[in-house]
Amino acid sequence: MKTRTIALAATASLIGLAGCTTDPYGNQTQMSRTQQGAIAGAVIGGVLGATRDSDKNSQGKDAIKGAIVGAAAGAVAGNIMDAQAAALQQSVSNPNIRIINHGSYLQVIMPEGILFATDSAAVSGPAQNDLYAVARNLNQYPNSRVEVVGHTDNTGRSAYNQDLSQRRAQSVAGILTAAGVNGNRVVAVGRGETQPIASNDTVQGRASNRRVEILIRPTQ
């Protein structure tokens, strides 16, 4: 029981520290996703090794074994996410497309202005090229599920915005599947005006809120 308590306490503290480290000069720097994955995997593996001990006599050894296995698995997963994010960044041509590695998933943010004309759900030609690049990346890294989410600002009626966001998400998803991504991996969802990332009180804020996000979540 003591080992379990210590392991659980370590989980909370190490996960809190997993996002940063300190260089030799005392400055905090961001860890790679590989490092974060290794730390998280080691902690979780250690806890599981301690709490699932079968003989009740070797909890320390079981925790160490679990930590080693967990660290290896976490590092591999983190390394794959790092590699996929880097490949995505290199493959898209429009600098306004943002790719964010959240560790557990990748987020591709595509502003409305590069995808659609006003009130349209037809994807522009240049944007289609970038979506084909995203599709090639998804085919290169097939162990993931993909959620395409449409968003609008709050201009106009909520019902219209909801419908427009759904049609736009479906248009983007349709290009991904037409480019060879397995349709079973892809789901299209419209969120309308319900999830703003900026204030709708300014022109710039409304422009930021009009977007399509492609969320890539690993399945292994």
C-alpha cells in the first residue's frame, strides 16, 4: 500500500513537470513530445506495476518493470507524433495553416479565408492542394482517427451557422477521403458558433472563429 501511495503521488508531480525541463543555465525549455511521452509512460507504467503486483512481495521490482515498459511505449508514441507533426508542417504550403502538437493529438487549423468564399462550402483550389498534402500525411501515418470540425462566428442566425459549419466540415472531409484516406477513419462535425477561440466583437476575432479544424487522434 505504501508503494502504491508513493507511485500515485509521483504520477501527479511528474505529469505536472512533463511539459518543461531546465537547461544548465537554469532556464526552462519545452520538452519534446517524445520526452513527455516517455515520462508519462514511465509514471503510468510504474503505478500499474505497483498496483497489479501478484505476489505482494516485489512491488518495487514490479513498479520498475512497469516504468521501463511504459517509458518505452510512451517514447515511441511521442516520437511518432513529433515526426507526423514535422512532416505535416513541411507538406502544407499556406503559412496561415497552423499545426499544433498537443501530445495526445494533432490539431490542424485552417482559416475560412483560405478554404471558402463567403457563405460557401466549396473548397478553393489552392486549399484543396493543401488538403491533399494532409491526406498524404494521414495515409503515411494510418493509425489514427480524424475529426473534421467546422466553426463559424456569431454573425447571422445560429441555425444557419450550424448548417454552414456542418457543410464545410463535410466538404473538407470529402476531399480527404477522395484523396485516399479511409472513410472509416474520418468523421465530419459542425459546431457552428458555439466554440469561439476569439472575441466575436472584433473583425479579427470573427475571422479567427471562422475556421475548420482537423483533429488527428492516434489509435495505437
